[in-house]
Amino acid sequence: MGKVLCFIYPNMAEFEVMFAFHRLLTVGNKEIITIGSDLNPLVSQSGFIYTAAATIEEAFDYPDIEALLIPGGPITEQPPQLTQLIQQLDKERKLLAAICNGPQFLGRAGILDRHSFTTSCSPAAIASLGVSDPFPRDQFLQQRVVRDGHVITATGRAFVDFSFAVFDWLNLFDSKEELQALYEDIRGPIA
């Protein structure tokens, strides 16, 4: 059984990855492992309390990691161990998928220097925070979802499309037609 890691951190927007994880578990039979800087409880943007199943350091020892998904959240400091894990998974060509402001972690790890990406975080938002921009803006594309090799990024509002890009990369469904049928069922007609 392949493992899919999810980096969790305070004020994360967990709704952006929940549909993806639901299908990865129920359809893909993937083992979902939340990882964090430590094992202390944290509060998400929705007010839910989460505790990581493992620390980032422990994740280095897991066999069969297929992907790392990172939800959006505030622009925040990056644990050095997360940078190392991202770089290791990048070398192994594992899926690195981040949504909304989540690509900040890929940017600080140097991954976005070589991959096109998108994010919900504008240069103006970064400037208002008075912090260094973690995004190499010359690689930025104004799109809902960007898939560049083993790196998938999305804006926060594109969480359904992000999930389907993850499903497609991980070959979660037997055929493109099955994937498309579910997409159309979920999206439904526009009223």
C-alpha cells in the first residue's frame, strides 16, 4: 500500500485537500499519514484540532511514499526538515502537490525554480506582510491548476480540479473515462 503524506500546520485550510484524501483512501487504498513539525495539537482555519501522526523527521524512514500534499494556509516559517523532505521526494520524482499558499513550501525548497506553478498568493499580499517572497515569480502561471512533471499546484478555489490532477497523476482510476465521469458527476450542471 502506497503512502501519501500530508504536511499539517497551524491555520491550514484543510478543506482544500479533504476531497483528495477521501478518494485516495477510499478508491486508491492509500495510507494517509499526517506529518508535522511536532506532535502537538494545532488548530486549522476551520477551527478543527489536528495532531500529526508523525513528525517530519519520522517521514524520512517510511517506505513506499508516493506523494506529499500540502494544504494552503498563512505564509509562515518553514521547518528545515520539511525542506529536506521535499528535496528528497523531488529527487525520487514523487508527487509534490500544493494548493493555495501551500506552494510556498515548495518554493523555499527550490522546487519551483525548475517548475511552472500557480498560487493564490499575490506579490502584493507578500509585500503587505513584509516578508521575502517564497515564489520565483518568473515560473508563475495565472491558471487554476498547473501540472509540471511531478509537481502539481493550484489556487485555493480550484480544490476539486486539484484533486483530479492528483488522482490522474497517481493513476487512481482504471481509465480516463472513469475519471472524467466522476469529475462530471461532482461538478454537475451549472444551474
